[in-house]
Amino acid sequence: MTTLGPINGEHPIPRHALRSTRIVGDDGEESVVATVYCPLKERSATVPECESCTRFHALHFDAPSRRTSVVCDTGQWTSEVKSADPLASVSDHVNPAAPLAGIMTRDVLCVRPEVTVDEITTLLVRHGISGMPVVDADGKPVGMVSRADLLRTAQERGDTEESERATLHLDEVAPLDIELEQGFHVVAPVKVTARDVMTPVVVQLHESASIRQAASLMAYEGVHRLPVVSDDGRVVGILSSLDVLRWFGRSCGYLIPPARMRV
Ligand code: SF4
């Protein structure tokens, strides 16, 4: 049975929140892939796969949070189910074996390597995020691009400092020199893309990994965000150091509001 919209009464069986991965191409077009983390299979499952599963009950749309979940009988109380529980914020202990699937940022915005830094800057500002994965044609991570990368690139391009008096040569055959005042400088019309500024992905995590594995890896590698991938290597989430802190605070019983700014 497939149902879109609220279901009457309480759900006696677990719900698993849908995740979405949006990929922006160099033409500005977006493609979206929606999956759910199946705790029984310990991997991502597509919505059609769930709908053909014998344990599937319904798709549930929660109007206040505007999130859609798969309702099915997995016979276990997962971390994702706990996050839907109003008492989740006062859970009583830290579980370092908690799976990433219930902690990571589930709705991820990605870009292809050909997207320009100007477009990336616009996306970061528009969506209030500070970084995003760069993915290949299969949706597999090849790098991470962050505000720090953009600032470094801008500085290297000379966008942040005045240059000395310069001369602009307009014609190589019959040179026409125009002297520029101090403060003006010549910028070559180079198209800088995600590929040029990204930090190549050297570490990533499978979605079934635990939070203790993730925290250890991030600390060891000195990175603030990691792409989380499914069995086939596609990006299904992103884990930031702030996600880890938020999870820890909630696990200790503190009320932590939902993120206003994703990282
Ligand atoms: S419906 Fe089936 S495949 Fe989908 S999450 Fe539930 S148990 Fe897994």
C-alpha cells in the first residue's frame, strides 16, 4: 500500500526518513536521487525497492517537518526511529556504535566538477551551507569544495588586493597600451571550476559505519566534513564535525535545535 500524506493514528512500526542527493551540473540543471537507509540490509534502498518489499507499509509525509519517511516493519528500533520520537532529545546515554545514517545530514547538495566557482558561491550563499561534495557522472565523490577553498582561490586570483599601476596590451601586432590607475588590475578571463579548487576526496565512509569510526577518522585526518556513501559508492549524505557535536549534545540530554546552517 502506498500512501502520500499523514496517516491516521500512531505508527506502531518504525519509520525511516528519506534522504535526497541533489547534483547540480554545469548547465545549472539539478537531478535528485531519493533513498532510505535500510537497517536490515545495512545499505541504501530506493523507494521502488521498498515498495516491492514484503515489510513495506506506507510512505508517510510529516507536514510540520516536511519530511517523508518509509513506514515498514523492520522489527527493530533504529536511531532514525528515535529521532522521530519527541523524547529523542532527552535520550539517556551516548551510544558510540550509533550508525551514521541517523546522524548525518541527509539532504545533500552536490556539484559536478565542471561547475564554476561563481555558481558554487551562489549555491553556498543561497542554501546557507559552507561546503559540498563534488561528484562524478555516477554520483561518486571526487572532492569537497568549501568556502575556504573559494577564499583561497579568490586571493590567488588577486580579487582581494589592489595591484600596482599596470599596462594593458590590447593588440599584439599594433600594441595599444592603456595605463591603468592604481587599484585597477588586469584579470585574465579564466573559467575556474570546482575541479580547480576542490580538495580531492581521500576519505569517505559507508553509511553503515558508526559514529565512533567517523569521529576517529575525522580527527585523524583533520577534516571537518566527510562524504557518506552507499554500497555503490554514491553520495547519500554528508557528516560534518557540527553534526557530531550536535549528536553528542543530544545524546547527553541537551535540547539542540535543528541546524539553521548546514555545513
Ligand atoms: S521497506 Fe524493506 S527495503 Fe525498505 S527499509 Fe523497510 S525493510 Fe528495508
